Amino acid sequence: MYSPDSKLDPVEMVKVAKANGLDGLAITDHNAIAGALKARDYARSVGFFVLVATEVSTADGHVLAYGVSKPIPRDQPARATAEDILALAGVPVAAHPYRFWSGLGEKAAIEAPFAAYEVQNARTLRRGNVRAHALARRQRVGETGGSDAHFDHEIGRAVTIVEDASTEEEVLEALTDSRDPEIAETAQAALDELMMTNELDDDDIDEDDERLV
């Protein structure tokens, strides 16, 4: 409807998210914000929070732009894309940086001025999410999660927990918060244990069906 890899209706997305007990929703159609704007207008009428966002197709991979007021030009280098997002007072986030073909990879993620990395993506292999967690902690940037939902039953499969924030400005600021060192150390220990188990199988399926965007 608004993005070539999903035909979800924005208003229906808000209804599903609210029914699932979520407090808010960021809609990140590829290279477009019209659907997110429609969802936000409806959400305001029912007391729900929608953050306008988009997932930009760059020359290096996908980049999330939170809190932007217009679409970001596609097919630029990741660094230029992140700078454009910042110029619009938005928050640039490296989407699923270790996903095959559509992730930025480590070099591009580090070199661009990202406020955060997406470290929990519901369509990405566990191995890729674990590596993204570790990279975010190493670079001392914020960490986000996203369901990457293409169908209504996928909404809320992964989330970003934001505390003590109710306005768009507060949510955007929270997205940039780097992990507290003590919490990071505890989480890293858990991840190290996870990496030693069979949970990180090569048999996991990377549900990446965005090859046309």
C-alpha cells in the first residue's frame, strides 16, 4: 500500500498494536512516510502514540529514520543518509546491521553518525542480533528493537522499551541513550552464554523478503 514489501493498512496497524497491549508504534515503510502520517492522525483520535519514521534504502544497506517530517532520498551512502536524518532533527538508526545483503555491515555502521543500532529485529537471525548487541555496546550507542512486521500478526514480535517518555521528543531522546555500563556487563554475560549454546544455529532462517526495495 505505502511500501512494496507490505500491504498493511496503517489504521489497522494501530488497532492491532493497541489490542496487543502496546503503548506505541513506529511505522517504518520503505522510503515513504505517508502511511505513518495516516496512522498518527488516527492514533491521536484513540489516545495511542505513533512515531513517524521510515526505512531508507541506502547504497550500503537499510537505515531507519525516526521522527522525520519528510522522506529521505534513497540510494545515498549510509553516512550521507544519517546526516540528512540528523538535519531534520530525526534519529538515525542502523537497521539489522548484520543481515545478509540489506544490513549495513560493521564498517558502514561504525563510520556513519548513528545514534543507535537495531539490535533485536524479529526477522533477523539470532546470530545477527547478538552481534548487533555487541557492536552497540562496543560503540556506546543506543539500542533498539523492532518487529519489522509485514503482516498484522507480526506486530510486536520485537519491541523497544522506553521508560518515562510520552512525547515524541522524549521518545526520540530515549532512543539515543547508550546502555548503562553495569547493565551492559550483565547483558553481555548473558549473550556470551547464549553464544555457547545451540540457540545460535546455522539452521535459523533469516526472514528477509525485502529484496525489491
